[in-house]
Amino acid sequence: MSLRAVSEELGRHHSVIGKMEQDRRKIELLEFVEYCRVIGADPHEGLDVMLSKIR
């Protein structure tokens, strides 16, 4: 899925999505869950990955 397609689905500017993907912008939990829904990813799996990195 392209960056612009994701941004259109989320109703955000593509630069905001790009910064989120490049870890140049913090992402809120609900924003993360919605992002996962749009790209077809499991938010539980993503949270597990993030939690494993801070342990």
C-alpha cells in the first residue's frame, strides 16, 4: 500500500504518515491501531514488537 493511499484512508497528510513510518514523529495508541487497520496489520503483534524493544 502506498504512503499516499494510507494517508488518504486515514485522512492525514502524507508527510505525517511518512514521519510516523520513519520514527520522526510520535504516534498515539489509537492512531497506531487505526494505522494497523488500514495497512492490514495486527496491532497486537506490533505492540509485542515495541514492548520487546524496550525490555
